[in-house]
Amino acid sequence: MDVKFLDLTRQYEILKKELEPAILRCAMNGNYIGGSVVQEFEDSFAKYIGVKYAVAVNSGTDALAIALRAIGISEGDEVITTPFTFFATAEAIVSVKAIPVFVDVEESTYNIDVNAIEEKISSRTKAILPVHIFGQPANMDEINKIAVKYNLKVIEDACQAAGAAIYGKRAGGLGTIGCFSFFPTKNLGAFGDGGMITTNEENLAVIARAIREHGSGVNGAKAYKLFGYEYTDIGTVEKQTVLYTPHKYFNYIIGVNSRLDAIQAAVLSIKLKYLDEFNQKRNEIADRYYEGLNTLKEIILPECKEGIYHVRHQFVFRCEEKYKLIEYLGEHHVGAASFYPIPLHLQKALSYLGYKEGDLPVAEKITKETVCIPIYPELKKEEQEYVLRTIYAFYQH
Ligand SMILES: *Cc1c(COP(=O)(O)O)cnc(C)c1O
């Protein structure tokens, strides 16, 4: 048997009868960027998460960077985050000239250790940026309490957690602003890059909409005012014609180009309807893996706290023989990965921050131990069993 780490063609095969006409409709109607298809997806995503506003952008990385700017993070500000995440989390903080301040993680969930946050707060701290790692929400109750106490904003990196929840309240709606990625491998994956910003604050949505489109248009003008600049109306919306939109070519703040393509929104709208079902299937596989791996004393399975709906973006456990096991699985045709092989505070690109080995011992320890095995909704039962049998065989050697 050959069990790939991930096979995206299976989901395509299942949904192609719905996807193909929707993609073709986009090709035929000529509105390739933005437009009603994107707006409808934003509306249904906001409703799904349980927030008032959703702003579609070009990637999860852009969602983070734009969200940081929208809440006013700028040069020299400190943002508290986790070192056990994908690089983009810290990269987005650096991209707005702010400073990532890393806090160690919990050994049991791999999420930010809320007991270690307060000691890292300084007069320059402006926000906390937890990551719901591998699909399990971080301890948002405690994080929000700390944020209120120190007057900080909370940005959720929910890129791996579409559909995850705490006592029924979905990730992305638990802080000041939420960020999602629709990278093809994520729980809700497009046919290319995509991302989303979610919030209940109208002003943040307006600024995010302005930034994603060169700081122009009606949202640009509104954002300009929100940033406190004096504003005299140039060109009126009422006088817009189909050919010339006065606001469009008036730029009020410096933004970026980070829009979602209509084709991606069409694909995502269809997949969103199935997201809960897909996440449920991931959970069934996780249950089977827990049952199967429980008996191996060499393997330490992660904990899932009460009230948490984990969406199992990755199935990750810890063991001492990390790279030997990954290699053995590979030799026996089971795709496995090492998320994450190095904590962010020890990444070369961030060496200027001055961290050294030993600074965040739990994150450093678990990066040497974590093994990811295949988990995706279409993974067959016999494949899951083969994965388990191969792991047993490794430990019998
Ligand atoms: C995927 C991911 C991102 C970045 O999303 P892109 O769409 O690839 O830019 C950021 N943070 C986390 C935790 C992710 O998993």
C-alpha cells in the first residue's frame, strides 16, 4: 500500500460535479477579481464563523499582515506570539516593522502557554497573537483576560482552524480579529492562494478592505478618516458611472494588492458547505489513531481540553525517535512530516532578535519529537489501519 501524506485530488473528484460549473460560470461572466461571487463568500463565511464582517484577501500571510496594520500595529510595537507555528505568523509581525516576542508553549497541546505570557508584557506590547495550532484552539479565555488587563488587542491565527470552536463559539470570532488561510492543504482549501480576515468591529473591516485594495475607493476614504487625517471629499460616490469611478483612482492610504479571485471564492463557497462534514471525518480518523496509538508507551498523544472542538488540521504526536520513525514510514510508503522541525526563535531569518537555544525549552523539545501522519477527510479506513500497522512494526523492530 502507498499512503500519501495528502491527496487533494480525492476531494476534487467528490465535488467536481458542483465545482466545475461554478468555475466555468466565473470564466464566462468576465468578473475575475472581486464582484458578487467574492461578496457572497465573505457573507457566508462571516455567518459561519459567527462574526459581523469577513474581508477576503489573497493569503493567510496577508490576512495576518493586514489585520496587524488594521489594529494599528506599527514600527517598534511588540506582539506576543508562539514559536511553535508556521513561519508566516512571525513574518507578518516583522512585515509591519513590529517585534515578535515569543512565549513558550504547552507540552500537552503545543499551543501558547498562557501562564508564560504576562512576564513577557512590556510597555511596548500592543497585541497577543495566538495560533490555534494543528486545529486546536488556544486558551482564548485566559488570553482575552490578559488582553483586557493590559489593554492589548488579540489577533487569532486561525489559519489551521477553520471550523474549530470553544464551547460552540468558532475560532476567528474569539478575539479582536481573526485570520484564515485557504492554502490548498488547509481544512478549507482553495485551488490556489486565498485568505480571510474576520471581525465584529466595523472600523477594522473598513481599514482591512482599504488596505487590500491600494488604500483606494470609498473604504480608502473612510480608513483615511479613521486614521485621524483631515478629509475633504474628492469626487462623489453619487456621480459614479460604470466607466469611471471617481473614488477608485483616489488613494488615501498606502495599501497592497491582496484580493481574492472570483474563481477561488466560487470554489470556497462550495467547499464551505461541506466543511463541518470534512472536519467530522478528520475527527473520526483522529479517534481511530488515538485508539490505535494509545497502547504504545513510546508515543505521547496530545491532549484536547473540555469544550474544545479540534478540527485536526494535522495529526501530531510526540516520540523520541522522530526522524527514525519518519524515515521508516517513508520507506514503507507512508507519507509523514515533521511539523515543525525548528521553533521560530531559532530560525536564521529571525536571529537578529537575539534568542538562543534554551530560551524556550518546551518549544525546542517538542520540535525534536513531533511526527505528523496522514489525516484528511478522504483517507480510507484501510489506509489508516496500514499507517497504524507500520508504526507498530517500527516499534517491534
Ligand atoms: C498556512 C498558515 C499561514 C499562512 O497562510 P498562507 O495562506 O500560506 O499565506 C499562517 N499561519 C499558520 C499557522 C498557517 O498554518
